[in-house]
Amino acid sequence: MTSEVSNGTGMKPELSAEVDSLKQQLAALQATLKDKEQELQGSSSVYPYSKHYSRTSINTILGAADGGRSLIGTTLRVGGWIKTGREAGGGAFGFLEVNDGSCFDSLQVMIDKTVAEPSGGIKKLAGTGVSVLVEGHLAATPEGTKQAVELKATSIVHVGECNTTVYPIAKKKTSFEFLREKAHLRPRTNTVGAVARIRNALAFATHLFFQKNGFLYVQTPIITGSDCEGAGEQFQVTTLLGKAKQLAAETPVVTAAELEASKAKVAECGESLKAAKTAAAADKADTALAGTVKSLVADLTTAKAELAAQETLARVVGGIRRLPDGEVDYKDDFFSKPTYLTVSGQLQTNKKTALSNIYTFGPTFRAENSFTARHLAEFWMIEPEMAFCTLTDDMQCAEDYVRFCCQYLLDNCKSDMEFMVKMVDPNAIARLTAVANTPFKRITYTEAIELLQGVVAEGKKTFEFKVEWGIDLSTEHERYICEEIFKMPTIVYNYPREIKAFYMKLNEDGKTVAAMDVLVPKVGELIGGSQREDRVDLLEQRIRAAGMDPAQYEAYLDIRRYGSVPHSGFGLGFERLILFATGLDNIREVIPFPRWPGNAAF
């Protein structure tokens, strides 16, 4: 009998080797299959999450390096909204300009009368605002045509009707003011659609820049109990108003006469008790007098309690409880303290410096009663914070970020930016190119004031606001510095302490703080930043000097008490960056649903 040697696992050596070989082959096949699946998915022109409709984005076609030529001859489905349409050939066929928002350009769809008739005919399909899902063959266009390809429709899969007689987004030019009233429809316009894609590109570039440079993305709270800027222009968050009607209905009305009567009763009880105590002290042997004193003490206690209850009820004004000093009593509010919508995430990013370099990108709110073209009540801020970072490093980071964003737009938003040049600002692309390729000028605040005073003295320029050391530079000053004097983005640093926030590091001269503003053409101030005050005693002094309570900033002070490090950061208003890039004049056009005093539509 032949004996067979086991490999220790109960398996014959020959079989074990065969199994190992099969496993290797299977692993190789699985790897090949995965590669082929990825290749197939990558070559597919269908939207990843529109496979049910097999829809291809127009950007996939027209945004390709060859303008869609590589897809000629394929059957595709495109879906979007009609920009314009017309009949041709005596009604035998027509052309539809279809746009799906994925890129600026629309795809021309050629449709025969026979294909259009089941959906109501060419005229019905050609109305501006109609939505369609069209299937057809992609074909080359005649030589000299703007687009290299067009879709020859073979069927209409879907039609979303639009009554063109009442549709507010007509083909004719429409004012921005009117479009703000139709914010839910205005992305269908060329300008607002282009702005939306530029905004998306800048948001992506923001995350890309900071992630590539070792920053961590953190999310700071929208609701806060502190005022970061110390300006007091905050939106309050409270549930008290929602309860006010019910509380007012449930609270008995206490008249002034009733309050006076209760106060008189307390006084009367007090006098009676005083007299009884005097009598009891004079005749300590009379136990009845002692009993009277005890009874009167109880009466006085009851009268005081009734008065206190009435005073509490009387302090309910309009359904809101008040404290004896007249201030609102927040004990019944959701957070049991005054809370507000954040004006900045900077205080919170400071508290995350243990993560070294971080950034936040989110909405902020200012209850500033301003109607200017540069102000919004709700806007987005990008706020990085860097540990072991000086003002010099902070300025470099701000410059690198802006230049990166400009180059990203030039590389990725060509059609949208070309439209901006054609219809909004002829210098938009040139401005982005110059900023992307030119180091920023840097000057101190004192030097900036001296330059401005010089042009005034020479009669070259008259400013609305007087130029003198200690002023907060206005937009006219900022733009003149970067547009006329240096003709490039300019960083102004070392500002007077009185015009900057409490958390900015005091310089050795005692007059200025290590603060900086990045000034850019068309906008003025784009970025504001500083090295933070890392000395706990000086920081607490600055908080008190600003009229704020240090107790509300204990966590902020703790960072300085326990392992303080030099750190810096800045804040950039995202909408101002979009204004700078596009050349638009009003900030309300660069955010989907703008908020300003008196307007919170949609």
C-alpha cells in the first residue's frame, strides 16, 4: 500500500499546489475583470445616476477635447431645456438648441417633422423653456459650423410643456433685478448659469488647494453664543417668539393697581410684625405675643410671595418674560442663553489648532442694514487657520490661494469665462491671467496712507472720504491702490489696532496689529486676516476694551493658557471672489438665493 505524505493541513501536496495555482489565476482574472469594468464605465457617456434614461450630458459631448467628434455615429440621449428653436425647410424639419446646465454651450438637435408630430409638432417643442429628452444619432455638422457635431433626433422620449406666453424667462434680455424675483428660474439664463458653474469650480478649487497643502476640513457651528467680530451685527436665534402668543394668552394680566395693593399689603404686614416684635420684647412672659409674632411672620412671607408672583407675571411683556432689570429672561429659551447665527467661524477654527492647519468653508450671517452692491446678509466664508504661522506666512497662503483659484478657472471654465468677457466684463480673463501669473505687491498700512495722501496733494485724485492715518480704508481707497497705483493685487498689512478685531496680535509699537487685507481690482478688499494674539493677558485686555465679557470667551482664552502657539489665519468672502472673477457689479447675482434687508424670498 502506497503511503501519501500530508502537508500538515490534511491536504495532499499535489492538490495543494493545484489549489494555489487556481487561486492565483482567479485573482488575476478578478483584477482583469475589475480593470475592464472600470474601462467600460469610463468609456460610457451616460450620466452615472441617469442610467434609467440613458442620458448623456451635453458637456460630455461638447466639452470633449475633440468637440464630440469621437462620438459621431453613436446613438445618444440628451435631456435639457430649449433655449431657442425654429422650423426650417418649410416646416419639414426644425432645429432645437438644448441646454442641460452642464456647460455653457447648447447642443443643436435637428428634428424631422415626422419625429416631432407624436409630441405635438416642431412648434410646440421649439418653445423657450420646454424640457425634452431626445434620442438620436450624433452626426458631424457641415464645414465652418460653430459646433463640430449635432444630434439628429430619432425619437422624443419626454416633453415637459411650457406656456411661452407666460414663461418669465423670455429670449429677450432681462434685468438682473427682475431675475432676482425669479431666483428659482434664473439658472436657466446664460449669465446666472455661467455664474453657477464658475461658483462650483471655485468651491472645488478651494477644497483642492487646501487639501493638497495639508489642511484638514472642519465644520464650525452656525449657532453660537459669542460675537466673533465684536460688531454686534448678529441675527438672534430664539424659540421665545414662537411661544410668546401662548404665554401671553396663559398669563393673567396684573394691573398697576393690583401691584400697588400687594406692595401696600407687604408694607402693612411688615409694620404689624415690627409692632408685635416690639411688644413681645417688652413682655417676654406673654406667650400670646410670641404666637402673634409667629403668625405675622407667616402673613408677611405669604404677602411677599404673592407680590413676587405678581411682579413675575407683570414682567411678561408681549409673551416674553423679563428679568427685574428689564432684560429678557432666557431660562425658557431653547439654549437657556442668548444665541446667534455666526458671523465667522474664526473663533472655532482657533480652537482646532491642535490639528495644525485647518480650514472651514460655510455660511455666515451679518445683520448689517446695508443695501450696497457689496453686502449680503447671508454669505459664505473660507477661513483657514494655521498653527506656528506668522503674518508673513499667512499673507503667502492667501496669495497662493487666490492665484490657484484664478488659474483653476482659466483651465476649467473657458466657455463660461469667454461669455463673461463678451457680455459682462471685457477684462475678466485678462484679470485672472494677470493675477495667476503675478506676485502680489505688499505695503504697510502707513505706506498706503502716505501714497493716497500723495495723490491727493498732487491733485491726481479726490476721494469722497478723507485720507488720514487711523481711518478704515474704504472701497474707493482700496481699489485706487490696486487698480491705479500698483495695477495688481496688493496686500496691506499692520493696521491701526483701533480699527481691527480684538483677537489680532498687537505689534511691538503698541499702535498697530499684525493684520492684513488682500486688495484686488474690481472688488477692493477680498481677504482679511491676521496673526492671532497668543498672549492670554493681552487678549483678555483687548476683550474687555471691546466691551465684551471675557467669560464668554473662556474656551478661546484656554487655548492661550494651555500650550499657546503663534498662529494665523484669514477669512475670504466667497461671493466677493466670484465678483472678482466674473466682473459682475452686484453681489446678489453670484449667490443662488440672495438675502438682504427686507428680502428673504425662496
